[in-house]
Amino acid sequence: MKAWVLHNIGSISYEYANEPQIGENEVLIAVKAAGICGSDIPRIYRDGAHQMPLIPGHEFSGEVAKVGSKANKGWLHKRVGIYPLIPCKACPPCQKGGYEMCRRYSYLGSRRDGGFAQYAAVPADNLIELPDCVTYEQAAMLEPMSVAAHAIHRFPIEKTASVTVCGLGTIGMLLVMLLRESGIENIFAIGNKDYQRRTLLEIGIGADNYCDSSDEDTAKWLMQRTDGQGTDIFFECVGKNETISQAVNLTAAGGKICLVGNPYTDMQLDKQTYWKILRNQLTVAGTWNSAFFVKEGSGSKEDTDWNYVLRLLGQRRIAPEKLISHRFGLEHLDKGFGIMKNKSENFLKIMAVL
């Protein structure tokens, strides 16, 4: 098969690779669509992967081409989405059903070969069947959609609440989409690019509810729109020290902050910002990944983040494909890597379509 193989930091090439040999509880996926995640770029060009050579790519979908000897034969030829995190199911968080917090997890595309290839080996337990009305491109966005849903599910949000989303990459945009779909109307979005503003207008956010932080005093802008109180809920999707401090200072007394963005740098809070957390009795929550599995006997799988967003897709209540800015054949995916690395063009989601 052909695949993008990361040999070392900054050394990735499109080449022939052996078709994956599947284990007894695995299936072979014929990949149909694969999205580039923001985390793939530092993995390829700066930090490397946990082991190399490696085929990156954890946002992908496809058709089951082969089934392992102990896997359910009913999966053969099914159209599926793929949950990339492979939990150990034995550590303390897994024992409590918090599989996304597994201490000894593996991961498709970073700890073992992923989806930037014609074929990928995937545990059968990590598959979710697609309704006919859900496209492969939409299914390749199930992972970031579920990450956004997991953030929203960290605490209850009343429909009358004021909610800020700071950082309008794919996850931030999907957060806005999901918040709107759930009936939240008072949404403020903070970005720094004109194409983000245009995209927000397309998905129903009014121009007055978008702040261009490269051109506006963000604190003044938000305080003017919240009667000087700050916002009830603040989703920080950037991962920088200044935006985390901003979240603390722009959240109303008794409000909630959800930290979503992967960190760019070490984080430090100055004394006055720390005091704001104490005196305003703020709730600060972290989130990472999404819920796919449920602990045996604990409830319905329908309650997981993945089933929640798949249900929205199946009912045509959300359209994540609006965020796909570039589509490439697998052999040209390096163009997408370059766009994201060099920021040479405006982009949201860059997708390989096979």
C-alpha cells in the first residue's frame, strides 16, 4: 500500500509500506477520508512521535476490508468511523469508566500507525458504524466533533447563559456549532482572522458577536457586551498563557472556565489573576479527548460523546463539512502539511480524500 511514513522529525515521505497485519481482535480499514489535526504538525516537524517510523493520522474513516479471527464478522464491509484512543481498560481511570483518562493508552497515529495510508489496522472495539446519510468526510470529523462535545459536557450550560469561545480553529468552530445546536444563543467568539468571521456568519453567529483580537481590545469588547460582568462560561481553545489569563479575568463571578487548547508553552498565573479565581469562586475544568466506551453495566453507549455527535449528523442537525477548507488526494497531502506548518493559506480542516 501507499502511506505517509514519518521516519524522523521533519522527515516524512509518501512511499510503499507493508499492508498492516491485523490481530485477532482487529479489522483492516480501507481508508476513505483522513483529516489533518493541528497536533499532527508539531508531531511531524518539531517533536516527533512516540515511536518512528510511524504512519500519522488519527482523524479518519473508511470501510472494513478484513476482519480478525475473533472480531465480529458482521463488521465486514461496514462503513465506519474510528476512535483513535486505545485504552488499557485496567488502570484506575479505566476501572471507573474514564477510558479517555487511561494511564497506559495507545493511540492510532501517534503511538501506532494511523490513517494517512490506504489501509489501517484498528481494534474492532474502536469502530462506530455510520448511517448511510453520513459521509466519509463527515465521519473523519467525528473525532474533533467529539472532543468539542466532551468539553461542552464538562458542566451543564443553561440556554440563557452567556458563553465565550476563544480560539477558532477546528475545535473552537465545532464548539460554536454544537453550542448553537443545543439552543445557546448568547455566544461570543474570539478569533483573529477574517475567514473565521466569514465562517461564523455562515453558521449563524452575528457579526457583533465576533471579536477580532488582532484589531480589538478583547477585554473591553467583551465587558461592553456583558454589562461589565464577564461571561458565564468561557472555553479557552488556544492554549497560551495570555488567553488563559484572559479567560480568568473575563469570566463572571461564579462562572466556569473550560481549558480545551493544547499548551503551546509553560503556563504561569500572576498574583492578581490567581486572586480572581479565588474571589470570584471560578470553576476551572480541563478536558482532553472524548468519551467513546462505557464501563460495563454502567449505562447506554448512546450517552457517549461519539454517539451524541453521530446522532446529530444522522439527523442532519450539524454540518461539520462546512469547515473543510482543502481537499487533497492522499498522494498530495504534503501540500496540506505545508499549508498548516507555514500558514501560507487560510485553512480550517484539511482533508485527504481517497
